[in-house]
Amino acid sequence: MNLILFELAELSSPLPRSDPRAEHILKILRRRIGDTFDVGLVDGPLGKATLSNISDEALSFAFTWGPLPAPAAPISLLIGLPRPQTARDILRDATTLGVSAIHFIATERSDPNYATATLWTAGEWRRHCLAGAAQAFATRLPVITHDRSLATALAELPSATDFTPSQGHTHPPAATTFARLALDNYETTASLSKYHLLEETSIVLALGPERGWGPTDRAALRTHGFTLVDLGARVLRSETAVIAALTLVRARLSLL
């Protein structure tokens, strides 16, 4: 836990001693009254906390906040719904690597039973995103969805002409480009490591479920402008492929 993250609603109340963060502060960081440590407000600024009181029930702090962090990297993931444990790893590690959104989707070959796992129904998924952000010493969490089909997700993707005007602009910046890439070991047309990406590119990266894309999935991806790419001859586990693909994309976008 490289950063202690707090939700906005938690700032006005002491932190219970039963909270894992309290144990980390006292036993791992070894902080005592008057000591400071690094904190972050979820989707807000980084800052410092001073431990002001330790009781048998809770810890109290005084916070000092810095400026807001930079926006998340312009990378969104579409991932065929995997087994819950694989999804946990992806939620944590993709958050650590800094993406703007992760959309877990039902595909031709994904198991529909995975959608009813407690990871999703009990809201457990957020805990893994928080762990990933704390590891990265960051506060931004990606947008997470898990209840749509591939067809719905593709239909809702923004086009190159969709944007949010700001600061008086009525047109997107001329340098902005868009790329839609789908990992596929069987009908690939290019290597991701050699695919040309400009630094201004906004990326949607799609990865199939653990059984891969089906023919209907591939047709839908191609119809919506996706290029099928690969990570080489070796077949990787889903969670490994996510890390490898994101590392390549971030390097190509000069984000490392």
C-alpha cells in the first residue's frame, strides 16, 4: 500500500481501528501522533495526513491537500467477461497502469454465470481498483461497467467526431486521432508492438474472454472499425495479455 486512499465521505470521521488502513498506518508505516504520511482522495488530489489522535476505537487525522492530478490516460478496455479471479487481477493491474475505463462485456464465448459472481453483485470490484490505485501512488479510478454485451458496448463507443467542448472550443483538436484495436491470435493482421500510434491517440483496446473471440464477435469488431492485432506467437493468460498490451500502448503513447 504505497498510498492511503480515502473516500470524500470518510474525511469527516475518525478511521476505525478495525480498518486495514489503520493497521497499515500503525504497524507497517509505524506512525505515531504527530507523524505524517502520504494520502490521496479518491478521484481527487494527493496530500499529506498528520496523525492527530489514537484511541482504542479509531485514528484521527488532519489533512493537507495538493492540486488535482492529471486526467487518466486516454485508454479504454473492452474485455470479454472472464472468471472472477482473473477479473480481480485485471481490475487491480489495469488501474495501476492507468486506464480511463474498463468495460467487462458478454461475448459469444464468455460464460454468462460469471456476471452473477459476488465480485459484481456485492460491489467487491471497487476494492481491487482502490488497491491498484494505491499501488500506483495515484487517485484516479477507471470507469467500470460489467453489465453490457459486446454489441451494446460497440454501439455506444464514441466516434471520432464525438467530444465534449471545453474552454470555448467547438471542434476537437486537429491532432487528436482515434484507434480501435482488438487482440486476436488467430485472424490477426498486425503486431501491436509495430502498430503506429501517435502520442495524441485515444485508444480502445479489446480483449476476448479466456476462450477467445468467436466469429460473430470478430465480425462485429471489424464492422466498428477495429483492427485485429497480436502480442506475438505465444498465447498469454488474459491477465498477462492485459498487462503486456497496456505496457506496449503506453510506451507507444510516450506515457511510461
